[in-house]
Amino acid sequence: MAVTQHIAGQGAQPDAAEPPLAAERERNFWKWLLSLPALLILIFAASGPLLIVVVYSILTPAEYGGVVWEISGRAWFQVFFRRDIFDPDEVTLNWSHLSVFWRSVSLAFQTTVICAILGFPTAWFISTRPPGQREIWLLLITIPFWTNLVIRTFAIQEVIRNQGVVNSLLMNLNIIHSPIQMMYTDFAILIGMAYVFLPLMVLPVFAAMDKLDVRLLEAGYDLYASRWEVLRRIVFPLVRPGFIAGSILVFIPSIGSYVTPRLLGGGRNMMLSNLIELQFGQGRNWPLGAALALALLVIVLVALVFYLRTIGGDEEKRHG
Amino acid sequence: MQHKTTTLPIAVAALLGSTALASAEGELNIYNWGNYTSPDVIERFEEETGIEVTLTDYDSNDTALAQIRQGGHGYDIVVPSNSYLPIWIDEGLVQPLDTDIVTDLDNIEEEWRDPEFDPGREYSIPWAWGTTGVIVNTSDYDGEVNTSAIFLDPPEELQGRVNVIPEMSDVMHLAVRYHGGEPCTGDTDILREVRDTLTDAREHWIAMDYGTVDGYAEGDIGAGVYWNGASMRARLQNEDIAYGYPQEGFPIWMDNAMVLSDAQNVDEAMEFINFMLQPENAGENSNFHRYASGIVGAEEYMDPEMVEAPEISIPDELADAGRFSITCPSEVNDIYTQVWTELMQ
């Protein structure tokens, strides 16, 4: 809300040097009135549930799911520590949870890197097509979104499973003699996530490239820069904002993804969402589930701030 | 608990427009597992009674329970598993059957007439029952299949080819019984063995997934923990598939139809309950969901391939090893969840 107010305030000022007070007040009134529906949705649909999650995380689990209204710090304790199952006095770090956290962060990071590597040439290809063709290519990029995620994930399963398309093809060509195990590995999760999230990288990178002034590249060549130098010193800095936006768009849903690791990873190695679901379902420990969900939120926030500080901040310095 | 393989969550199916009905005499809203209610049986019920049926799916006991607890759902009938049934009764979410309308409770097979989870069948009737056991592709391994060692101590041929369903209570039940414990035991000596066995066995598992019937039938997966009905479907595709009842102990589950306390159409619901007690309806429903119904005489209406199926009737010598799955008290459940999390970390 503070942000909205700030922006609204900024927008109101520049026109006239000293606008009549009444007119400005009226304009502000209308601005607020018009933004009211959006604000209400934000407050009730975003903050409301979040508040419930925060409150639940400090309550006591009820016998069969749900919560009892007794304040307890146990859930937050359980996020990071555990009592030994067989010796309640022995408290250690909860390595099970920490390794699940680590796997989620690491897979999300790898997905982001893969998407960046694949997304850059794709976006470059599209932005160098004649204007009429670009729209077609962009449309093609969005086609996967037309199909439900679960269906697409099952389709990937069909491609990489032992009797699937890839293995059958390789075996028929006599390149391999027994199927390569791809299903149920981290590799399968990475394929699935990179496939699902790639458009989220391509689109912002393309948007940045679209604005790129080709004359700058020509100027670079005229000044005897090699292709690599043009890429590194002209193209990369200029499309950087696209990469930053794309990385954020890919990283955040990756770290919380549920369907892909569940269907392709075989569930033997949990990701955070699977752990959270376990607590709300079979584990019957809603407060712990809520606390884990908030921990995920904090991880995303910290990663975001860190990322913008290091990479985003860098850019500001350059321009400043 | 046993249908996740084929169900997408929250698929709402408004069944069969009431073409045959000039005037609908009432409505009935059934809230059931996905892929679990025969459309033919529903159609017959609509024709016979003039009641219009709406069917809504859920995908887990927890989902159903959370949804009904919220209130304002508009459902009349729900079909929870035996392990959850006492929760529904204790919390007053369901009402006793009206014996003026539900007159054929005697059609329930004798062994299910007075179960521990609903003494005297005051609230519920059987919908389907089955077992959780092991499935083995005998072209990979032709040894003994009636043992939990298939997944807890896999023979060399099956190592790296075992899939275990991610159902904590079923898997813990099997593992605890394998070590001679009672279901939901809190005995630390047994639980320590259980944890060690599971941790070691996990190295030989390829996945902890619901798995698909095709996956087993086509040989992607060599063996696993699976449900009897699904296992039968795999065998019908590939005759090398065998279902094993672990002699160390295995869980039996039963899903039961009940009428909700805040049902809007109580009489219609009771009428449907009695309708499902009729052998021809129960039998035909079995042909659809592929599990036994617990209703006397239903076999006569079941496909022959089902009546003869070794997956559907427990062999006499192994019958004693079957035990109803129960909901563990939360202090025990917490320990099980911890073991489970270690397993999937």
C-alpha cells in the first residue's frame, strides 16, 4: 500500500508548478477510488491468507489435522531442530529438513541457469527475425501454456521413461542395448522444470533485446571489436535487465514447484512443496506445514534481495 | 487412498443429464473418490427413483475431511476409508442410518457387519474393500512373492527396480508388521529396526511414487508396494504380474458410504444407501472400480475375470495376516512422519 501511495503521489505532481489544492484533492480521491478494487483484492486475497499461515504456524496441531488455539513455538523449533526419535533429550539440527531446503534451492538455481543458457539464443533468434515473423515465433513460445501442466508433465514422462520414445529410438538404432534410466532422477526434474519455465526467461530477455539498437553493434565492429567482445561488452550489459527479470520469474516458481518433482522425480527425494504437503496431509501437523511454507517465503525473499543487491545494484552503479 | 493414479484433483462431473426424467423428484449430491462410482449404476438409480444425482470427486481422505469440516459444502454422501471413519463419527460430521429406509443392512457380508470402526454398522455401509500388498513382475523375479521382503529386503534381481507408494500409513504398517510389531506401535525397539530397515531398503528403490498400471505392466518397474485392484489391472495387461499378500502382515482397508449430518437431502441419501446394498448394484459398481464390495451375492453380477481373480480374494492361509489399517494417535504419527521424512530427505 505504501508503494502505491508513493507512486500515486509522484504521478500527481509534475504537470503544473502549483496546482489548485481542491483540484488535486479531487484527483487524488478518484485515484484512490479507482484503485480500491485492486487494493481490496490485494489486502484480502494476499495478506489475509498469509496472516492465517503466520498465525497457524504458532499454534498447536490438533489430533486429526487442523489446529488447537494454544500458542506454541514447537512448529518453528521443528523446522530447524529435531529431537532424536529414540532419545527425546538429544536435540540436533534437523538435517532432513535442511537437505530438502538445500535440494530445492539448488535445483531452482540450476533450472534458472539452464533457462538462461537456452533462453538467450532463442530470444536472440526471435529478435533478429523480420518484424512480421516475430509475432509468430512469440506465439509459438507461448503454445505450451495452452496445455495443462500436469498433462505436459505426463507427456515428458512418456518421452523419457524406460520404454519411452528416447530409449526405444536409441535401442532400435542399436546405440544402446538396455534403457538408460532417466525417469525418477534429478536429471528428469531438471528437464521438466527447464521445459516448463523456459518461456518465462525467453519473453523478458526478448523484450530487452527488442529495444537493442543495432547501430551500437555496428559501431562496435567498426571499432574492431571481435564478435565475442561485442556480445560481452555491448549485448550482455544491454539485455541484463531482461535476464534479471527472467531469472526472478524462473527461480521463484521453481523453488516452490510441486507437480514436476512429484511426477518426474519419483518422490524419493522431496522438494519443499512436497514436504509442506506431507505436513498438511499424512503428517497431520498443520503448524509445521505453515512454518515450513513461511520459511520458503523467507528463502525466496533473501535470495531476491541478495540477487538484486549484487547483480541489479551493479547495473545502477554502471549507469550512475 | 487408492485411486490417485488415475484421478486429477477436483474434477467435478455432473453426471448424465436427466433425459429420462420428466420431473425430477429430488436431488442427491455424492462426494466420493474419483473414478469410483459406476455411471451405469447412477443412471439406474436416477431412473428408478427420479432423483437427480450430482457426483463430485476428491483425491484423499484429508481433502474430504477438511472440505466437510468447513461446512456449506452441499454434499449428502461421503465415502471415507475405515481408518478415518472414527474421526467422522467422533466429530459428529455424519448421522446414523435411518433403518426405516435403509432396510437391507443384512445384505452386508457377515465379516463386515460389525467392524471395529463402526460397531453394528450404525453409520456406514461398505463401498469397496481391498488390501495393500506387493506387486512383482515374475519375469524379473520368480521367488516367493507373499512377503514384505520384496520391498524391505529386495532380492538381487529386483534391486533398483522397486517402487513404493508414498502412503505413509500403509508403508509403516507393512514395515512394522515385518518386524513383528502391532500397527501404530510406539515401541522404540521395533521402530528403530523399522527405520534402519527402511533406510537400507531405500537404496534399492527406484521411486516412491503412485506408479501406474502401465508402468508395471510394461516392465518399467519390476516390483513395488501396490493395491490389489490396481495390481489386477496390471495383470490383465501382462500375465507375468503377480500380487503378493505379505505373510508378515498387511493392511486391509475399506471405504464406506455415510450420510453427512448437514445433508440437505437426507431421505434421498438414505434411499441411495439402501440402493447400494442391493447385490446387482454393488456388483456392477465393483466391475467399474475393480474392488470387492462386501455385499452378499454381488459376485453373481461381477465380471467372471474379477470373481476368479487372486487379487480379490485373500487365500485362506494368509487371511490371518490381514489387519484393518487404523489411524495412529498423533504422538505416534509424529514419530512415523519423522521416519518418513528421513526416508525422503
